[in-house]
Amino acid sequence: MLDELPMTALVEARSMLGDRAIHLRMLLPPYPALGCGILRALRVGEHDDRVEIVAGYEAYERIE
């Protein structure tokens, strides 16, 4: 099931995981920015007793 999660909306990915413990990390640009579009699960892996998700937005808008 974990191989179906990358690139799905984070809300859908979390729903598919049910009650499993999740460790969420955000992939961010190296400059101040606002996330635009859908927040997606980019990478998903299983570590010990939890699922690790690296999430990011579809695009970012630089802010000054």
C-alpha cells in the first residue's frame, strides 16, 4: 500500500494510513516562501513502527 501514496494529496495519504503512527517532514525551498497548490506526499517509507512522509507543495511563491 505504501507504494501507492507518493504524489497523492497528503489528506488522502493520511486517510489511507488509518490509525498508523506518522512522522511528517516538510520539504521546503531554501528561501522564504508560501506553499501554493496541493500539499502532497512526495516520499513515503516505513521506519520501525511508524510511516515517514516527506511532503511538499506543488509550487512555492517567494516572499520578501
